[in-house]
Amino acid sequence: MKPVVIGIIGCGVISEAYLKGAAGSSLITVKAVSDIRQDIAEEKAKAYGCEAMSVDRLLSDSDIEIVLNLTIPAVHAKVALDILDAGKHPYSEKPLAVSTKEADTVIERANDLGLRVGCAPDTFFGASHQTERKIIDDGKIGRVIGGSVTIASHGMEHWHPDPRFFYQPGGGPHADVGPYYITHLVNLLGPVQSVSAFATKAFDQRTITSEKLNGTTFDVAVPTTINGTLHFASGANVSLTMSWDIWASKRPKFEIYGTEGSLQAADPNHFGGVPEVFIRGGDWQPVSIADFAFGAVNRTTIFGQEIADYRVVGLIDMAVALRTGRPHRANGELAYHVLEIIESLELSSTAGSHIRLKSTCVRPAPLMPGKDEAVLLEPAP
């Protein structure tokens, strides 16, 4: 397959993971990067052997087919529209937009222009989560009746160099970290039908303790603890706790309950990890993820955690889909549905009622077993 040429707008912290992933791919190639800070763009370009361009020049480059949008959430929709108007396919970091109203304009413009929309997260491509998908699809734990998801930390201000945007519209634990967990729930169980929730904010202001803004205080504009329930079209219901107000927790991050057993999934914030399954009459057993790609440890986090990080495979899958004409998995329909779920959690709390979703989506096609990105070239089973 002729590699698809990529441009990147936004060279912040998250760009490093994408650039590293793209550098190891034979299916895509990054031609150019751009950022409002020219020196940062030039630094990334030098490190990864590509060009630093202005946004206008990048969007007018005829070689570039997909533009990776790594800007802050508040401008995701605006930048995506600029990409579409340039005749290119946008693939955005999550969320798709800060609201479904903004996301509507992106999806409608893409449909009018016959262009694709892609959006993170793509961690559900990971070996652990494809293994979990197979366990459910094979009926190992019977019919799924429920589940429990927990995101519990004390936020971003102790490690991120400038965490303020995490606490503005488009941020919060439900909008920033929640998409990893909610997207994987949709991958496992299909679309959500309705939601209910309570949302609160523990602190009106927060203080940054990371460098270089150590001591800076800022206002919090979004909820930072959300407790809710998702009711799926399949009939399953899953409880959610998503908080940046918790110092410590021992609750499992992600469990699915079926009529014949239970599944403890690996953390959907990453691609790897060891799932465990319990079948009635037995004991908890670890499950090998060796049959699937994107599960081997390849990065050490700033906290010393060894993880599998393949945060570019959704973009590569979109590139392959462009060449082959098939649907791509981390698509606009899925991202829009996840965004509406997130938005509706806040709305449910404000309205004091259940919220029935207007959108739906198709479960992403599972991946075939394999060892590397070549699995993306295989037709879906």
C-alpha cells in the first residue's frame, strides 16, 4: 500500500506519542507539523525528520491527505472545519468537539464534501481490549447484564506543564479521560440508549504544582466528579464513577458482568494489560493477549509505569480505509455518540432526569489476530 501522507496541527505533549507511532509505520508518513509556537514545531520537525509549516501552508499542501488535529478541545471543531474546507480528512484528538452542536457542523460538512472524520481514542484497538471483545462475542461470560467503570485520581495539575485547559469546557474527567472508557464500553456492548448522572465540583479553584507554572491558581469551569449510569440498547446497564477529586481508590477500573461469569478488563487508558475472567463454578483466571497486535510494552510513563502505547493505530486504520474503501473504526459516528453520552451525563445532573440519546452508532469491527499493523490491512471478520 502506498503510504498515506499526514500533516499534524498542534505540537503539544500528546504529539510525541503520535509522532513516535507514525515513525514506526509503513502505512503512513508525516510530511509536516504546525503549531502556533513556531519554535516548538521546528523542534518536533527536526526530531522526526519532517517539515515545520504554517497552518495555511500545511492545509494547502497537495500531498497531505489526512490532517491530525492535536489542538486544545476548545478549537477542535474550528480546526476540523478548516481541514475539511481544505479538502482533507480530519482525525482529531478527543473529544470530537466541546459540544454536540459544534460536532454537528463537522459531521455535516464532512458529509457534504464526501470526506471522512476520524477521532481518538483508539486504545480499543489494543491487544487486551480485542481479547476482551472476543470473550464477550464468543459468549464466554453469557449475556452481559451490567458493569462498573471507575476513573479515580486527583487531576492533572501535579504533572502536566499547563493543565488549565483540562478544567475548561471540553475538559473534566468525563470529557478528557472518560472517552477511553466509554468508547471501549461501546466497542464491547454496542450503543448507549440513555444515561443518568449526578455531577459535582469539589474545588472552584486549583493550584498547579508542576513546573513551569508551579503555584499558579486557576478557576475550574467544569464538573470534576460524575457518578452515572449508562443503559445500553442491548439491555445492559453500567455504572460510572469519573473523578479528579479522589486521592486514592482500590476499586477495579473496569468490570463487565454476564449471566455466566465476569470479566475484569485491562485499563482502557492503555492498549495492553492482562484481562481476567471468572466463569461460574471456577476462579478468576488471567487471559493471554498474545494473539492480538498492539499489546507489547513499549513505553515507560513519567510515573514509572510500563505500558503498551500505540496511540496512532486509529489514524493508520483510517489511512488504510481510505486506500481500500472500507469503513474506519475510530470514526466520526462513534466519536459523536461518545460525545453525546458525555454531554448527556452533565445534562442529566442539571435536569435531574434520565436523558435518552438521539444518536447511535455501529460497534467498530473487531481486529483479526496478528502481530503488527498488518492486521489493519485484513478485512474485518
